[in-house]
Amino acid sequence: SLGPVATLNLANADIAPDGVSRAASLINGVHPAPVIMVKKGDRLKLNVVNKLTDPLQLRGTSIHWHGILQRGNNFMDGVPGVTQCPIAPGDSFLYTMTADIEGTYWYHSHFGVQYCDGVRGALIVQDPKDPLKVFYDVDDESTIITLSDWYHELAPSITGISMQDTTLINGKGRFPGGPNADLSVVNVQPGKRYRLRLISISCDPNFTFSIDGHDLTVIETDSVATLPHTVNRLQILAGQRYSAVLHTNQRVDNYWIRALPNSGNRNISTTFANGVNSAILRYKGAPNREPKSNQQKNVNALSETDLHPLHNPFAPGRPTPNGADVTFNLTFSFDEPTFKFSINNESFTPPTVPVLLQILSGARNAHDLLPHGGVLTVERNKVVQINMPSGLIGGPHPFHLHGHTFSVVKSADAPFNFLNPIQRDVVNVGETEGDYVAIRFRTDNPGPWILHCHIDFHLDIGLAIVFAEAPEQTPSANKNTPDAWDQLCPAWDSLPIS
Ligand code: C2O
């Protein structure tokens, strides 16, 4: 794993995580990208070096540190067209930030659909003197489980509906009907409590995760500590994270770890035959072979409304559906002929001049900011509520807001809860037409922040909008605007406005 000061080299290479070789875009040669393991309070200095050359893949890049709030540090958020220009091939970009909150994060390219081709990995912020330990008493915190989709085609060449070929767990998986590739093995000792950090680094499908014969006690959602809640199955959408305590209290043996995708795998996604959609939990002392275990019959699935934050559970604002200072009712739509998604009738395309630089050049109001209709402005220190309709085609859609952890004051198919709603940074907006999801946060972090569907293929066809928070107080990389331009957009003098 990498520490807080590291170089991330992006380059092209062929890999065969499911036994089928294909070209990919990788960080330091591996998929998933190396785990970045830091301590709370660490100053991160991550130098991203773009050595991508494959003309069939995307060659610009930029890296987003998913879940890191970037307080006062908007210009390090890594979103092309919003906070910076893409990093050109041959260039590098030094990302600096502070890891101020313990939890489970990840990092990925935010350029086009590039992370689907391999630019994605785990980022863990540990707290050496974790005050929460009393609530979850674990013996080991080192287990990370990433879930991802995998395609035999390059992401930019996927047009229309994406259908993954293989589910990868910690970067390994079996293509249905393909070679008998190695599966990931999670090694454990009997009679211990393990904190599993479960991260969906998926581009599209969500996964229903379970481990045969074992319960999972959820203690974290998207870097927010929760009151412990025990289930035996949970659905995790693209971009979401959970920590769950696994008690190895079963017979010494091998057990299937299962991640069932909601789409893809050439229509046999409902099976676990021959280790498809699986990895192995292996107790110390168990034979070195594949499990014969069966999935638990009594389904005790996680419902988001059963989870409650451990600290500061109240949602901001007055505890009524109309009690926020500002409420945005977003509309979502899909246009079949153009194959584009829209929010408020605008299909988002990243502008050539990043929203941040438009603001630093003096643009203050939504009608001055590009893309027109794709940027909303809000004042500082307001409680904002965003209502998002359920039932959009192609769902369930996971919506991610940058720069904030929000309270989910209304989950899909559930009533309002202002007392102890779950806090997270990616929410499932639900599939029931006529319903909606509502989130709340306080505008305490000036700068332009994108809100988007974390199905990367949907972001790529416009399912995004930008909230420009307190434009007049936006921090810049450098108080001197021309220097900010040099850092964020080295070729700015060739941009349409300068
Ligand atoms: Cu994990 Cu805007 O993304």
C-alpha cells in the first residue's frame, strides 16, 4: 500500500483479472489501484503522473478523492470542467489535502468513463486512537474488500446499455463460461472479530453482498460511524462504502463471499455457479480448496432506514419537509433518441473552462456560469435540501455529492426522518415512480461541487449538476488568480476565454 506522500503513475498495460486479457489504464501497474493508507490528520501529497498513451483509451485524466470533504480546498477535488482542466498526457498534477475524518474512502479518475478501465482504488483514513472502538470491539481492521464490474471491451467503446462481463472482488473474478481463474481469498483466524471495509468501486451495477454462514454488523456508511446493526445481506451501490464487523464464529472451513450484480454477466447474474460473482473466506486450518457452503436461507437484508449515525444524528434545519432554508426540486429525464440524461432539462457536459475558474474570473450568478442551466448557486451557511425523484429509467441510481456528507432526511419508499437519519455521500434515489429522496446539508464549504449519478456511464451522458456554493468566497489554489489558472489549467491561454 501507499502512504500519504506518493507518486501515482498512470500508464496503459494488458491485464487478465478474470483470465481474459485486455488493455487497461492502471495506477502503478495494478487493478484495483494501490490502497492508500493514511492516518487521521495526515497531510496528503499525491503526485499524479499521466503516462497514458493508448489511442483507443482516454488519455487525459484527473483524480477525485471520493468522500474527502476538501474543506477550503475545493481546487483539489479533481473534477475536469468543474475544479480543473484534465491533466494532459505527459503532464502531472500534485494533489494536496488533509485527511481529517477517519473512515473508508476511495479514489478514481473523474475523466470520462476512465475509471471503468482500471483507474480506481481504496483510500483508508485510520484513527490510531479511535474513540469508537468501544462500540465495535474488533481484533483486526486490515481487511478491505473492493467490488467492481469488469468488461472485455474498453469503456469508451461501450455505447448504449453497458453489461459487465465479470464481477471482480479485490480485483479477481470468473467470467461465466470462461477460464477457471483464481478467486480472491480473505484469510481469517477462528474466533476473532474483523472489521471488513467494503467498497463499491463499480462503474455501473450494484452488488448484493453476503458471506455464507456469517452475519455482518454494519458500523460505518461512507465514512460516517453508525450504531451497530446486524444483517446478513446488504446492497451496495456504485461509490458507497460500508464497514461491517465479521465474527469468525463458525466451523473452521471455507465459505463463499458473494456479490450478486443487478445487471450484466450475460444474463446469468442470478447464479453463483463455479465461483462466478464470488470470493473465498478461508479460516486458518481449513483445506486449500473452494467452499461447499450455501447461502443463508433467512434473508436479513440491510435497509438504509435501519441505520443511524453514532454522533450528531440530527439533520440540519427545521424538522419539517419544508424546513430547509433553500429547497431544490430536481427533475430527471432520459431522452431516448439522443441517449442523454438530463437534470432540470440540461444534459451536463463539462465546460472547457472549469466552473471554478469562471468563478475566479468574476462570474457569480447561475446565469453567467457555464454550462447554462447546469450550475445552481447557493449562499453560504444555509441549510439546503435537495429533492430527487425516484423511478428514473436505468436505476437504481446512486447520487453522489462532492464536498459534503449529507443527511438522508427521506430515503426512497420511506417517510421523512429528521431525528436520526443516516449520513453519507452516495444515496440510492430509488425506483418507485412518484416517490422521491431528500438530502440536507449546510453550505459551509464554498466552491463548485458536482452532484451526479455514480453510474459512470450515466455521468458521461449528462446525469450531473453543479452547486456553486458561496461563489464570492470560493477559495483559490493561489490568492493570485493567474497562478491558480497556471496550476489548474496549464494550457489556459488556449482556452476559449482567458
Ligand atoms: Cu466518486 Cu464525482 O465521484
